[in-house]
Amino acid sequence: MSSLTIGAADMEELARGAAILGSGGGGDPYIGALLARQALQQHGPVSIVGLPELDDDDVLVAVAMMGAPTVMIEKLPGLAEIVAPIEALAAGSEHPVTHVVSAEAGGINSTIPVAAAAALGVPLVDADGMGRAFPELQMVLPTLYGITASPLAIADEKGNTVVLRTIDNVWTERIARVVAIEMGTSVMISGFRMTGRQAKECLVGGSLTLCRELGRTIRVAREEKRDPVAAAAERLGARQIHEGKIIDVERKTASGFARGRAQIAGADSTMEIAFQNEYLVASSGGVVLATTPDLIIVFEHETGEPITTEGLRYGQRVRVLAAPADPRWHTEGGLALVGPRYFGYDIDPVRVRLPAEEA
């Protein structure tokens, strides 16, 4: 068993790094951090297990928030709501859950699993299903490997629990989204049951470690009077694609998502970023600069604090980075799930490449 742990003192840096990898989405990580601190203070630190340490017959389940992040700010989940879907899955299986894993590396969905693991007394896997955040349930790498989300358990703050059994992950998303809307547009879910052997093949390893490292990078850069955004960019292999002042934000909650766009006026041009929970397309002067599946990240200009889509405000001075996603998202199957055309944009993906890939 790994000697690595996560304690209450780690949550601030983990939350900041999760907000960076979330590409604007995944929900407010600081709300998740508060819940995780509560669970860690009650139950003690959580053991962190890397993918190579898993036994092939271990049983993992993902736990996450599903719905519109803008709603969750006003409808805070509690620990009972977080563990309820995992317990519902366990009740219907003869194989006990041995590990919890994050569905995505972003926002609240990197911190909620910490709370779940602490409350249940099981290890947390240092991995996730995306390497970032995406808005729909089927948008995980396990889908490309034939891992089903079903059975999927859904729980709300009132004590309602629903377990779905569906024919594929797209149908799981469609039905679960309707259920989530009826339950208040923000719910806790658990699914994607998989073995340790499957997890080693289909997950993105090192996600929690990277979140903590990114959060620490920002903090240390500030303390040393260095540019925190440049420090984060160096760690991610990211590029700055714009900086300026937010002059307009259009946002609405529709069909269980936070949808909208923001305009950022720079010295020589204005950038527009479109989002659906996450930042999806960044363009300026008719030129597309970055698209999903790569990460578009908005930072506060001076402090380097990442800004989620629900945190965008008129007048903020920001810097925008584009960072490469896991290369599996740029395969034909990956782009069919999360490329710009899936979201209704008739454009080819604009890929961010690492310097080594361009050499």
C-alpha cells in the first residue's frame, strides 16, 4: 500500500490545481475542498494509490457531481449525499468497492472523491477518467475502452436515490441528465465500476498528484515574486493565447448545463470564449486559437488564481492559456466524443502541441 496520503492541509493546493485542469468546469473546487476538509477532519487522512499499485481484481467506482455548477453554488451537497450513490451501488453487488476514483480531473470532481474516500475509509486512486473536465457523462476515456457507466446511482440532498441500468453510456447521460434536472439540477452520482486491470489501461494516471503540484506551483511563485501564470504554463506545456479585460459575459443554465460565452478585450484584439460548463472554443478576429479537447484555462492576471466559467465577471483582468489534453482525446474516437463538432461548432480541432512534438 502506498504511503502517500491527502490530509486537510493539502486541500487548498489540490483545489487550486483542480480548477486549472478543469478548464473552467467541474464545479467550484473550493466548495468540494470544504466538504473534503470536513470528512478528513472527522475520519483522518486518505491513502493515495497509484495505478501501478492496483491489484487486477480491485474494484473501483467513480464518484462525481452531475449538473450545472451555477446551481451547486446555492445547493451545497453534504457528506451523506456524497456517499449515498456509492452505497447504493455496493448494495447491488457481491463484490465490495475497494477504491474510489475521480471521474474527471477538474473542479469539485477532484475534491468530492477525497471526501467520499475519507467517509468510506477506502483508498483514493491517483487517476481520473479524462485528464481534465468535460460536461457530459459519456465523455471519459473509459468509454473508448468499452467500460460502461451502468449501473449508475444518483442521489440528491432530500434522500432520493435512483439506480439506472442502461444500454450504453450515451443513454446513461441522456436519462441521468433528465433525472438530475428533476432532482434540482445538481446531484451526486457514482458509476463506471471497473477492475484494477481495466483502470490501468483506461484512466489518466497521476491526476491528484498533478493537481497538488499545480496548486503548489502557483503558491510558491507568488511567495517568490515570480509570475504564477507563467509557472503554471511551464508545468503544463501551455501557451498564453490572450490577455485583457472581460468586457461581456453571457451565461444561462439550460438543459442541465451552464452555457454561455465571454469576451475579453486585449491591447490589439478581442477574444471570445464559448463554454458549456467547460471552456470549449477560443477565437479572435475570426481565427480559432484553441478548441476542445485541449484545455482552455482562464487565470486572474496578477494572482494566477484560475477562474471557472461561473466565476467570470465583467471587469476582471485575465490571461488565457491553452494546454494539451491526453493524446487519446485526439484519436478519431476521442474527437467523436469531445471534439468541437460534437458541441455544434463546424470547425476542425486546433491542437496544442508540446515543444517536443513540434521538433
